Amino acid sequence: MNRRKFLKIVGSSAVIVAAGGIGFVATRTPSDALEPWNAAGSQYSDPMRRALSYAILAPNPHNRQPWIIDIKSDTEAELYCDLERLLPATDPFSRQIVIGLGCLLELFSISAAEQGYMADIRYFPHGENHDRLDQRPIAQLSLVKQDGLAPDPLFAHVLTRHTNRDPFDTERIIDDGVLGRLRGVAAISALVGTTGDGKQLNDLRTLTRDAMVAEIMTPEAYQESIDLMRIGRAEIEANPDGISLGGAFLESLSIFGVLSRESLADPASSSFQIGLDMIDAGAMSAMGFVWITTQGSDRTAQIEAGRAYMRVALQAAADRLSMQPMSQALQEYVEMAPYYKTVHDELAKQPGERLQMLARLGFAKEDVGPAPRWALETRIRES
Ligand SMILES: Cc1cc2nc3c(=O)[nH]c(=O)nc-3n(C[C@H](O)[C@H](O)[C@H](O)COP(=O)(O)O)c2cc1C
């Protein structure tokens, strides 16, 4: 199918009507996959499960949700990484996976404070493995009741924070006050930087776009994403993780054979070309960037980077600012080496400083909904 024909189909609501009409639209929401967003908090009476029910809503790479929680009691647990859920092609040292676990730990801590519990978190109680994650726990979690513990105002934004991949509104500048709040919201163990204009903004737009294009031109790296795409409601409900391509519109395209894993992987296809256009539109509409660096990159630094990212993302949500990580240039596979060098030369200038997260910022024209999650019950084991 050529691009013009594809666009004609895309531009026509007839495709949805042909696929079953309004009733079809109404039934395409993957309700079970989104249920953890409704279940958070209210369905759990003990403080551990209650805090964890929010923590599993944390951002994490490719929505792999690589967490397993061993619950020992209502106030004690251990966090493990699910080694079946790594991303070997794009995240060869599992650095990003650990950042996602750091996001979960910060959300756990914020949600515990909301209930009057201080979260005592000990990282890597049996040591850490830098090159390859292993079976040892990521963290030991204890909840300690504390009278007068101040709740964290960021808690109010846990359910409205979502990664937004749409183009942002290029008419709306991000003011310095908003950027300053992002820089100030995290602990000092991870540094937060921002830009909202000028040459640096333009350079980062093109760099993140070019790095993302390089990724989808690298078959092994891109195939890892394609394998994790869930196309349509049935696939999303069966595997509420990975990259979901849902909604009546995309599902209709898939029914018509326009959108498939094969077409997404084929550089000659319309889907691939449209993907390139979407990458360009997203990156070039960035109205700012936020980044997080650490000194060195041991596992603890990666956890701290994740905790900082979580706080930045919640603060952005508080200011109704949208965010999307643009991680490709930070990744450690050979095709990324030139982008990795450029972005580190630009944003991590101190000796030993390591860039851990880079995300574009802007005001979106529309809110996006939540991403699927596995239910908490499927991610815990009791001992
Ligand atoms: C370490 C890390 C890297 C990520 N990199 C990207 C990325 O390069 N592009 C992107 O669109 N989202 C990226 N994300 C966002 C995840 O895809 C997102 O958190 C996940 O799909 C769940 O969706 P949610 O954040 O809306 O809950 C990243 C998240 C983390 C924690």
C-alpha cells in the first residue's frame, strides 16, 4: 500500500464505522489492563499493599514493569528485579531497568508518607552487580509509623502523571518558574538540569530525533520494541505491559492489515514512514528538556536517578506540563556511540558525570490516558 492510499484510509472515519461502528469504539478500552489505576489505594487495607498499589504505577522503560515484590508482612518487603523482563538490545547493562525500579521506590516512599509511614529503604542489601543484574534483592523495604510525618504534596499527582508522546504546543513557552521547580524538586544526589530556549533547545531537538531515527534503523534494537508492541485490545489485555498501540483507530488499521508488526519493521512501508514523521513531530515540538545526571553510574546512582526522575515527573504533572523521556542517545549500544558522546559533551561535562535521563517537555494539546499495568497481585509473592 502506498503512502497516499494509507493516508486516505487514515483520514477517514469510515474505517472505524466499517470495523463495527460506535459500538466498536466503545468496546476498545482495555479496562482490565487499566484497572490498577482505579484499584490503587482504596482496595488495600494494609499499609504495605496500599503503598505498593501506587508504586506499580511508576514510569519504567518500555513499560516492562520489571518488579517482583516479596511481601514478608504488612510493613516489611523485598524488591526484586524480574530478570525475564530486561531489554538486552537497548539497555545492555540494565541501567534503565534499574532507573525504573528507582521510580517505583520513590512512589512507594511518597505513598507511604501519605498514610503516615516513613519508608525505610535499604538498597542492595546483599551487594550489587554492575554489569548484569542477578537474583539478589534490589532493596529492603520497611514501613515505620511516624506521628506528625508531613505528607508529600507530589502525591496529589500520582494518578494524573502519564508519559505523553504527542507533539507539544509550539505556541506555549515554558516559563522559568516552572523549569526552576523541576530543578529543585529532587534530592541532591542526582542533579537536574533544564533548558527552555535558544541553541541548546534546538540542538537537543535534533539530537533526540536523530538518535531515535538511528535506533529504528538498527534492526536488532528496533525489533526489541516491535516484539513488545501490543496491537489492539485483546493483545493489551493479555499482556498489559510493553508498548500499547490501542484505541479504536489503531485497532481498525490493524484489522485492515495496514498496521502490523511486519509493516512496522519494514522501512519501505507506510507505517514505518508515518513512524518517522511522528518521531520528527514529537522531537521538534519540544519546548524544553529536563535531564538528570549522577556522579558515576553504580546501581545506587541509577536508583537515585530514578527517584529523581519520579519527582520531576510528578512536579511536571503538578504544573500541567507534559513529558516524554527521549532515551536513545543515552543508550550503551554501538550504533548510539556518536549520539552518546555528543549528549554527554553537552549535558554532563564534569569528569565522571553520567547522564541518566533526558526528557522533552511541553504543553500538550490533549491529555493522554494511563498506560496499562499488571495488577499488583501478579507482581507479588508472599513468604
Ligand atoms: C528509564 C526510562 C526510560 C524511558 N525511555 C523512554 C523513551 O525513550 N521513549 C518514550 O516514549 N518513553 C520512555 N520512557 C517512558 C516509559 O515508556 C513509560 O513510563 C511506560 O510506558 C509507562 O507509561 P506511563 O509513564 O505513562 O505510566 C522511559 C521511562 C523510563 C523510566
